[in-house]
Amino acid sequence: MDQHSKTKSDSESLPAGLTLRALRPTDSEQYHALLQLPAVVHGNPHVPFETLAQTRESMAKIDPTAIAMVATVGDTLVGIAQLSPMKGRRSHVGSFSISVHDAWHGRGIGRRLMVELLDLADNWLGLRRLELNVFADNHAALAPYHKFGFEIEVRQRGAVLRRGVLIDSFMMARFHEPAPLMSGPLASPLNANGAPRNGTKP
Ligand SMILES: CC(C)(COP(=O)(O)OP(=O)(O)OC[C@H]1O[C@@H](n2cnc3c(N)ncnc32)[C@H](O)[C@@H]1OP(=O)(O)O)[C@@H](O)C(=O)NCCC(=O)NCCS
């Protein structure tokens, strides 16, 4: 996905030099550090104080069909996002997650990552349903999810333990129309009577 790397310039609030690109093995230390930040732990279900080795192991296990993306400003990793298509009879479904470095919240990075993931899901992978889980008190995430068309389908009561409280989690989903064909439907090689059209074989 490195060929899809791009620098954003269409919003004044975005940090100068913000770049989105594919996750690289050399990002592991910054990726790990971001996952340990207080607001990132607060908004996600992973266990705090995981080791760098555990993070590297999780990075290595990312399914090859998933798109793991990072946002950088210069050499600083400021956000991470992942879109994971499902398999088999759920191959029209994808799940995704986004986290922005605590020091970079409110600068449009989460929105930018979301726009990119939705474009990939809708216009490149042809996913029809996107789903995610979000804690019921995570207003910073709920606001943009609602704005991008996600609806709450299920409230999972007491789904995750956080600082001694069982936190409710919402499962949210968003549907997308199938992609249109570039051209109209093909003309049938048979006429209305079932006979071959002139010059064509059935
Ligand atoms: C949720 C998160 C990804 C948002 O990223 P961000 O870069 O701070 O968000 P942005 O600056 O792009 O803002 C996106 C939108 O959400 C709104 N928003 C941001 N913080 C908000 C808050 N606390 N309350 C309500 N709305 C908020 C913004 O106004 C913006 O709306 P707009 O697009 O209409 O202008 C970020 O807060 C985060 O990483 N939190 C910790 C990890 C986490 O909770 N991840 C999500 C797990 S489901």
C-alpha cells in the first residue's frame, strides 16, 4: 500500500506534513508506545503494559488481507488504523479500528484515517458492511462514527473491565451500496424468440 501514501492538504486543521502509509515492521516501537498511551488504553480493550515483544507478535499476526495503516508527521507516528475484511460468507464485511496519539487528538487525524479506510472499503475492496466496537462513553469516537453513517446495532452490557468498572460497548455498523458497472448490461446473444441474433452464436 505504500504506493497509496499521500500527503493531506485539504484541511487547515490537519498538521502540516501529515502522511498516511502502510504500517512497516520498523514502526513497531512507536506503534507499541502509542498503544500504551492513557487515552488509547482508555478507548480500547487491550491490556495495558503489554511488552514490545507482544506488540511485535501481534503485528506479525496481522492477516495479509488486512490493511494496516499509520499516520505520520515527519518521523513521528501519530495515528494507526486497521481495516480487516472477513472471509467466506462474511467476505462482504469488514471491521475497523482507529487510534490517534494522545498528543495529537482534535487535529483531524482520526477523521482523515476514517475517510481513507472508508474509501478503501467502499471503492477498492467492495465491502458492503463495515462494523466496529466502541465503548458507550467514548464520545470522541462516537461523534465521527455517527457522522460517517454508522448506526448502533447492539449494546453489550459490561463488555470490558476498565479501572474497576464494567463498561458497556456498542456494536456499530454501516452499509454501502454495491459498486455500479462501468457499462450497461450486456445485450443477450439471443433475440426475444430464443433464436441467435444476426451473426452471433448462442
Ligand atoms: C477517537 C479518536 C480516534 C478521534 O481522533 P481525533 O484525531 O482526535 O479526531 P478528529 O480531530 O479527527 O475529529 C473527528 C470528529 O470528531 C469530533 N470530535 C473529536 N473529539 C470529540 C469529542 N471529545 N467529543 C465529541 N466530538 C469529538 C470532531 O469535532 C470531529 O468532527 P468533524 O469531523 O465534524 O470536525 C481519538 O480520540 C482516539 O484515538 N482516542 C483514543 C483511542 C480510541 O478511543 N479509539 C477508538 C476506539 S473505538
